[in-house]
Amino acid sequence: MKLTYMLLIMLALIMPGCKPSQKVTGFWSDAEARSKGPYKKVFIIVLTPSRDINYHIENEMGKTLISRGYKVVRFGDIFPPGLTISENFTREQLAESIRKTGCDAVLTLAMLDSKRVETYHPGTVYSPVNYNYYESYYGYYFYYAPQLTTPGYYSVDKTFYLETNLYDLASDKLMWSVQSEARNPDSLQDWFKKYSYMLINFLRGKGLAKKKQ
């Protein structure tokens, strides 16, 4: 009994956090999405608050698409970091620059929002009492059990809300959009590996992604 309880205490101490998870939360597709294409060259745009993260995800997404038989051009390959639409660089100029790359589709991945929730988990106290052993000092001595306490701790849940869109460049139309959330990712690399696997399998199930060549 004591050993079992001590094992439970150890598990509570070394496993205070929540496990990482990812899931699709929303989806939309144009009626012509399945008939468009097949696309051969994809322009990749990543939008997050961090330029370093944008660059990293563009590279990883590019590798994933290349492994599936596509040619790719990354936003960072032709545009400087932090480029914004302005009087000196219009939406039409952006579209023309992308068309000149020879791409026939644009894939965007954007972080829409993030949420951080901190939760306090109070400690627990366990004090086993068996009054059968209180009748003599002999019993009390040999069956005495100390009070066991687990300390309280804080856990932090981090959730990121993402949206990935595919646009047909010739018609400038949105073909499909997938919204998802990632909870407590272990790392950027681990997140993208699981995300790309989840996204491709989801789109394949909708008939919108081809099998790996």
C-alpha cells in the first residue's frame, strides 16, 4: 500500500504538464477545388509575429512539398523580411512578382491567435490511520506511517490557432482553407512534423492532396 502510494506521488511530480496535441477545427473548400490543377509550382507565404519562425516554417514546408513532387518558391527567396503592402509596394505588384516566379498556386500558413493559460494544482496530503495498531506501543511503533505530502505546482497550457489556405493563382481564388489548433507543442520542429502529417492526411481524405510520388 505504501509503495503504491509513493509511486503515485512520483508520477504526479514528474508528469505535471499536459500532453501536446493537434487537431483540425474547421474546413472550407470551393466547389471547383477538385477540378483545378494539378498544381506544379507552389509559392509559400508564412505569417507569424516572428520573422525567424516564418523563415523556418517556409523552409520546412518547402521540403515537405518538394518531397511530394512539387516545385516551390518561398516568400523569403524573393522578398525581404517584414515586407508590407504600402504606397511603394502595392497588392498588384506583389501578385505580379509572384506570377513571374512561374508558380500556379499560393499556399499561406498564418497564426491567427495564441492563448496561454496558467493553472495552479494544489498539493495533496495523505495520512494513513489504522487505529487497530494504537492499542499498544509495539503496534504503534512498527506500523507507524508518516504523513505524506505532494507539493502544489503550476502548469501552463499554450494553444496556437492556425489557418492554412491554398489559392489558385490564375483566377486569384481561394480553393480551400483549413483551420487547426496546436496545444502544448514540444518544439517548432516537432510541431511542424505532426502538423504537416495531419494536414496532408486530412486533405487527402477530402480528395485535395495527391499521394507522395
